[in-house]
Amino acid sequence: MTDTGLETGAPSAADSAKTAETSLAKAIRLLPIVAARNATGVSLSTVARKANLKTATARRLLQGLVEGGLLSFDPYSKIYTLGIGLFDLAGAPGSPRQFDPLRMELRPALSEIAAATGEATFLSVPFGDEALCIDAAGETHALCANTLQVGARRPLGVGAGSAALLAALPEDQCDRQIAANADIYSRYGELNAADVRRMVRHWREHRWLINASIIIPDVGAIAVAVFDQSGQLRAAISVAALKSRLAPKRRKEIVSVMTRAIARPGFTT
């Protein structure tokens, strides 16, 4: 009988991939353990204990992270800290970290809106031809796995906050963007270019808009664009909620809450 290797116990390619995935997941789990103790550094034994790993396994994974520049290791003190490579990645173009000053300015408003409405609240900024979510407040996980998350990038027009950013652009630029994204919109639920144009018109008339469960069934969102005192578009804030919680009267109440909160740090809608 020809020896195929299948009866010798040799791992298959699929088994190897699973093993690699498991090792990667374990290594990633170590990063927040080190990050939580980065000010003083953390020892191998502490990492192994916190991660519930054997010391040898933790040492191998930590060494791989050190070699990749994500961690730093002091051979004298035997202490691990976050590596410079990790901070380089965090500051890469498109990273939410580069928007930290704006995020910090608007964080109180975001928290106030989430607390007053009891709904998930998101902060998005224009990033090229996309909207980038840089912050969130409230029970964002309670809606849907597909709800916007920090770090997510969406084409302009996809989602309430993204649509508000689009609507606030000069009219000719807005029209060009809708035309360019027309084929892309269909990838997001029931969204299409006509829906985006309706949201844009609503914003131009009322300075706020609503995504009425077009992308995620039974989940809608209200958004306003945020401008600084010079009139420059800086961001958009959106409030997502179950469709049943966005009746016409409550929409206006939410918009009022958003407008007041945004005005406190000196921004306008």
C-alpha cells in the first residue's frame, strides 16, 4: 500500500493553519496584558499567569512579538514593555489615533448625548472619500454585530454619520461622490444612490438626517454634521437605535440633545 502520510499522524495543511491561528490568537492576547502594566513593565511569569499559559509558551510568544517590534524586552531587568513598532502602527495614516485632539474635544459631547438619549452614539470624521469612526459611547454592542465600530471606514453616504459628512460637502463634490459610489452602495443592505440623495436633501433642509433602517434591519440612526467656529466641516455625530425608538417626535428630541451638547465645546451643526 502506498504511504500517503495520512496514516502516520502527520498534520495536514488545514491542521497547520489552525495551529498557526491559535498561536497568533494567543500572542495577541498578550498585548493588552503588557499594555496594562506598560508604565513599569511586566515579567514573563506575570504574563504567563495572567494569560493562563505555560511559561515556555508565553516566552516563545513574547519573543515573537519582540522580534516583530511590537514589544520590547530588557535582558537585564527581564521586563517586557510595549515596543516602538506598536506605536508606529497606531499612528499610521487612517488610524483613529491621529484624530485624538478632535476626539478629546468632542468626547464630552458624545458622552452627554449617549447618556441623555440612552442610545449608541458615534463620532466619524472625513477621511479621503470615506468616513472613519474614531469614537463611540453608550451601549454600542447591544444593537447588532454590524453596527459601526471604532476604526471602521465606510464610503461616504453609507450610514447616517457618513451621509451627514457627504451632505456637508459642496454640492458639486457631493454629487460626484454619490455617482462614484453608486455601485458600492448596493453592498450595504438595501441602500442605493437614491436613498443617499434623499438623506442629503433632508440634511440640506433640516441640518440633520436619518438612515431609516436601510442598511441594518430594524436599526436606524440620526446624524448631524459638526463644524468649527470658522465653518469648517470637522466631523459627524450619529445616534443609532432600534427603529421602534425613532418615532418622528423622538427624532426631534434627539436632534435637540445633539445640538446642545455639540455647542458646549464651541462647535455648531
